[in-house]
Amino acid sequence: MVIIKNSRQIDGIRKSSHLAAIVLNRTASLIRPGITTQDLNNAADFFIRQHGATPAPLGYNGYPKSICTSVNDVVCHGIPSSKVILKNGDIINIDITTVLDGYYGDTSATFPVGQPSESARQLIDRTQAALALAVSRVGPGVTVNDCIGKTIATFIGRFGYSVVRDLGGHGVGIKFHEDPFIFHFDTDKNNTILKAGMTFTIEPMINASSDCRVVIDSSDGWTVRTADGSLSAQFEHTVLVTRSGCEVLTKL
Ligand code: MF3
Ligand code: CO
Ligand code: CO
């Protein structure tokens, strides 16, 4: 069941989402060769609590850390670790979900570490552009498949990349993961018709090769990697459907 939020709930989700955006920006400013993903986790955890919020991932289905940090071929749900030291040329997605006054905001972005290859930087830029294009088409009366699934699949296919199919976006706000599930590729399962007051994430995961398959690390049960070892990038926003279109709640 898709929850239509009332104005009080929207206000709370807007505040939490804005905080998530600020925390993402502040945490990303620390990225440099030599820093560990555990350092980024600790900084983000500090920023979140400083604002009276809590990190949603910590303890969620047993997840052990406060944020997700996904480096290179890690698609998502990378677990911060003092053993993962960022090096020049890496790319890293940082995913922040805050709980403020009981309301959830969820956002992520992929960043270069030092100077990655031209192809890695193109993957980042095109993934961000795919999200922006989908956002620009969100509005009341539009199906999820028209504004998100088809839009992202068509845009991304031009570059020989692939859209990850096993994970997707989700309703968000009152809970971490609500209906509807948002597929980022063309499918008749994306049949929800958007209405003003819906809040959900759009968070395409794009693999640099034509192989969309992923594997979950059996040793930790969380880390999702590309099956073929290629790079993967992701950007995520929490959006609100309005009467005239949409509002990106996780913009700075
Ligand atoms: N923030 C992720 C998302 O975009 C979910 C992370 S679940 C966790 O939906 F348990 F790994 F934190
Ligand atoms: Co999300
Ligand atoms: Co997220």
C-alpha cells in the first residue's frame, strides 16, 4: 500500500531529507586518498547525531554500520571498514539515511577519489544525468515506468551500460522502505500511477558493462558487487510528488 503523506508528515520528511543531503555533502568533503571508509562512517555518524537525528542503517536487519560506502565494483551496501583505504583513481558511493523526529530521508552520490580514469568519470556523470532526467519527468498522473523505468533504461542503454535489476528505489518517509518498489528499467511491474503526496527514492545503480548481474558477498551477507567486476555508480534522491511535478527533498 502506497502512503499519501499529509502536510505534517511532508514537513518532517523534508527536514530529515535536507539533513541527509547536508550530511552527504559534509562527509564527501573528507574524501581523499588514504582515508578509510570507517573514517567516513564515523564522521557521518557524528554529523547526524549532532543534528539530533540517528542513522537509519545502523541495526537495520542487522546492518552493522551507520552508512553504506560502496567502492568501485561494489554496487551498493558496502560496509565501512578500517581495512578499506581509498586510493587515487577509486570511485565511491556514500549512502546516507537519516531518521529525524521519526521521519526518514535517503540520499546517495558517487564521487571520484583523486583522478579516476575518463571512463570512470563518464560513468559517474551519466548516472547522475540519468537520475536528473527521471526526476524531471516525475509528476502526478505519470506511471513509475514512464518517468523512471523507461527513461533511465533508454538513456543508459546508449552508452553500453546496464541498469541493475535486483535492487531498486522505494517509498520512504514514515518507514525506511515503503511501497512502491521502484524498478529503474522498463517493466510492467512499475505500474504505480503517481499522486501528489507520495514520497519515494529514485536510486539507479548503473554498471559500466552490459552485464547487469550482481552477486552478494557470502562472507558478510550485505556487499553487492557486479558479477563481472566492472565499475558501478549510483545516485539517489528522495522526491515528493507535488500538484505540478516534483520536489527533490534531498537537494542541498
Ligand atoms: N540506503 C539504502 C537505500 O537506498 C539502504 C541501505 S540498507 C542498509 O535504500 F541496511 F544497508 F543500510
Ligand atoms: Co534508498
Ligand atoms: Co540510500
